[in-house]
Amino acid sequence: MGLVNRDDPVAKGPVTRCLDLLSVRADARARLGELRKAIVGLRRAQFRGLEQVFGRYLFKDFYSASQIKRVTEYLKTYWFDEKTGWWPACQPIAPIYAQGLLRGLDAALAPREGQPLPFDSYWIIGHGRVEMLTLVNPRQVTLLIATPPPVDLAPSGIWGESSEAWVTARRAGVTTDEVDPVTGKSTRGDTSLRVRTFRIQTRKPTRS
């Protein structure tokens, strides 16, 4: 999965990446509908087994069998298991994640004809609690999975060369790809505490 960079407050993990890709396929309406139905089917179990639904309906066209096994184990252990998961004060997380995703799926499938609205989804890191935010406009559904910082392993950076993300924050130390928004020129050098604008590095997901 890679270690999350302390300068990366936003990332694309396995769920967000695959959801975005699935939403623009020719069969997106049928596939997103199947995913929604499978998630709803977990309601009586308090959405336990959500990672297995992702493996079956979301990951299968984008990862190998060994990758799916690794990713679903990661999600169960660090996100959805109430005993071993990160952020114990926010557990159980599966109902939040599942119901937030259902809201996004309903928004994407709202147009009665043609293709559903495409997803552009991100994991926002450094939030005070676990929340799912759904932003909808006539062009797309933006899904934000907001959490406190991860305790251990996590996807790092924005996945895919076509994505671009910038951060503006008051921060000390050296940041890579820093620019001055006033002049548009690259800047680096001092390590003082000041407002910095820098680009999050883009990365392709590793294959295994």
C-alpha cells in the first residue's frame, strides 16, 4: 500500500480509484446498480462484510485475485474491524462508509437516462472524525472520505498521472514542488514557518 506522506492530506485509495474508473465504463449504470444492491443487502448485519462486497463488485475488473485479497484484508483490518481498525473512537466505521457511499451512488444514478454521473472521489486525511461527504452537480458526483491521519499503512498521494492536487497551508520545513501563487514561479530554500503552496506528487498504484 505504501506509507502515507505527512505532506499528503489527500489520496486516492483502492475504493476511490476503482469507483472513479467503474463510473465511466459503458456498463456503469448496471455495475453501480449491482454494487448498490449488494451494499444494501448488508444492512441487517450492520454492513459487516463491506470489504467483500467491494472485492466482488468494485475491484474485480481492476486488480488481480492476489491484489483483491490483499486490499480486502487491508480494508477489513484497518478500516472496518472494530477491534483492530484505526480510529477506535470512530468505530464502527462500516455503517458510515456504506451509507455515505449509498448516498453517492443514488446521486450518480439519479439521471433516468443515459450514463450515470461520473465519480471523482478522494480520501481526505487529517480530518477530526470519519465522515463521508457527497457533493453533486450536473456534471459529476464528488465523494470525499474524510478521516483522521492513518496509524499505519495507507495509499500515498494521488494515483494516476491525469490527477493534480495542490495544498496551501502554514507549514515549516522543506516541501517539494512549491510555488509562489502570486508570481507562479517555483520557490524553495528556507525552512521557516510560513504559508506554502505545494503540489502533491502523483503516483501510479504498484502492481503485485
